[in-house]
Amino acid sequence: MSWVSFIALFFATWWVVLFAVLPFSLRTQDEDKDVTLGTVPSAPRGPHML
């Protein structure tokens, strides 16, 4: 495997893992019973991105 293929595979895997882990500990506005006017009930409440 060339180094370019390795880097491409690494970044593809990294992005897949990132987006798979993001929803962990996600709470929706509906779960908190505090839906902001003009948003859908499934919108995240404090998404904790960092």
C-alpha cells in the first residue's frame, strides 16, 4: 500500500468514526420538554461538540 493510499484510508476512517461518535450523549429538546419556538422537537439541546 502506498503512503497516499494509507493517508486517504486514515482520513476516511477518521471521519466515519467522528460522525459515528458525535450522537453519543445527545439530548433533544423534546426529551428536556423545552422546545424552542420555530425548531423541531428533535433538535439537539446543547450538542457538546467540543
